[in-house]
Amino acid sequence: MRVQQQRAGESGGIPHRTSRTKTHGRRKIRYGRLSAALALLALLIIGLTYAFIGMTHWIKNYVTPPPVAAIEQPTKLGMIEMTPESKEEPARFQGQVRKLAYITFDDGPSVYTDQLLDILKQHEAKATFFMIGRQLNQHKEAVERLVKEGSYPGLHSMTHNYNKLYKSGSSANFVKEFKKEQKMVHDLIGFTPHLIRAPYGSSPQIGEDFRGDIAAAGFKLWDWTTDSLDWNLPGEPDKIVKRVSRSVHRDKEVILMHEREQTVQALPRILKLLEDRGYEFEVYDPSAHWVANFSGDTRL
């Protein structure tokens, strides 16, 4: 029996059982490594998929950017471009107070209108022209030009006659003259303006009831914050510039000037000093009206 067992041992019976155990262990190790490799491969595939999707989205946006929101363009009313809705100007922009200068000219249209428009164009500025009705037909081309270039055609009565406008005891003559001129402007350029400037200003000759009649007629009324006194300074453009320079300091300025030769001479320097002080040039916009009369009457 011992001899058989010894022979069995010599023949490798027991070593055979040990070899199967080792083989099974090696298979387990191989299966573990295979599983880890498959997991890593899956993660790599997922990562590459996300990277491909992201790259595709970036290329699509780069080649064809997403559409931006359409900016509503101003509609055209007559020959003047106006925004369809009233929009309030921000008092501050990027932390800075906006400084606005409204350049206004009285007593036109005249032989000086085109020269004033040339200077405004050089400074990319527009203005509000308060015109006298009896002069419109004599300077039709100038009126058409100022409107085409973005300035506003305001009204300044038919006659500019103080006694006729203010001494009759009522507002009847005043309102009648402005309505007549309003119709003339409409017939001339196809646009009906409502902004007026009273000859000699609204104070003291226009009282509360008078202002009520103006408002009832559908008009808005502007005076000014700075009077250049240019009408009284013929041949002295330097004094006009100095007066404007001393006066302007508000965030909003309505600067009164007239269609005169000395004003043409002074205007380039006035625009330059306003630019140097950080003013932006604005023109009257009916859709963004703001009160600028001496009485602060909100009806106007």
C-alpha cells in the first residue's frame, strides 16, 4: 500500500490537484484585469462622446452664431424718423450723468439756415428750428433739408408781432397764428409739428389761462435754459461764445440762438466747447417730450 502511494506521488497525482488551483487563480486575475480594462474603455468612449458633442456645438456657434434679437427700427412719420413708443432717457449711463444739449434756432428759415446745417453736420449734431410762418415759402428747400437731416421743424408764430400776439386781451390771435403755421408746415413737408416757442418767451406775457388754451390746442411749449443773446451781438461772435460758456452747467441745456450771421460765426466754437464738456447733442423728440417752459407747466 505504501508502495502504491509512493508511486502515486511519483506519478504526479497530488501535484496535478495543485496545478488546477493555480490555473483557476490565474483566470480570476485575468477576468479582473479584463473588467477594469472594459470599464476604462467605457469611460474613455463616454468622455470622447461628450468632447465631440461640445466641439460640434462650439463649431456650430462659431460658424453660424445664434441669431441676435432684432432691433426695432424707427418708423417714418412724414419725412422725420420717430420711434414708435416713448422711451425714457436714462439719467445715468455707466455711472455717469448724461449731459444733453438741445441746440435751438429762432426766426428762420433764412439765408443762414443752410450754413447752420453745414456746421451741425460737421459735428454730427442736429437742432430744433423754431420757424416763422411768413418765411416758410421763401426758403422751402432749407426746410426740407433740415427735416431730411434729422432736425425738428418747430413753430414760432406767423408774424412774431408782440402786440398782435399778446395785447389783444386773449389767446385767440396767438393760437390762430400757430395753427395756421402748423398747417403750412404740414402742407410743405407732410409732417405736423406740435412743439412751439413763444416769441419773446412765455414769461411774463403768457399766464396760466393762456397756457391752458395753448395746451387745449394740442401744442407743447419750450422756452430755454441758456440765452446766447446772439441777436443783440452783431459782429461779436466772441461774446456769444463767452456768454454760452459762462451759462451752460446743467445736465440738460436748451440753448437759445437765432439765425444771424454772428451766430453762424460763433456756432463752431459753441459746439466744440459743449463737446469738450461732455455734452451730447439732442434734437426734440415728440415721443420723449419733457417740460421746458419757464412756468414748469406740465400741460405743456
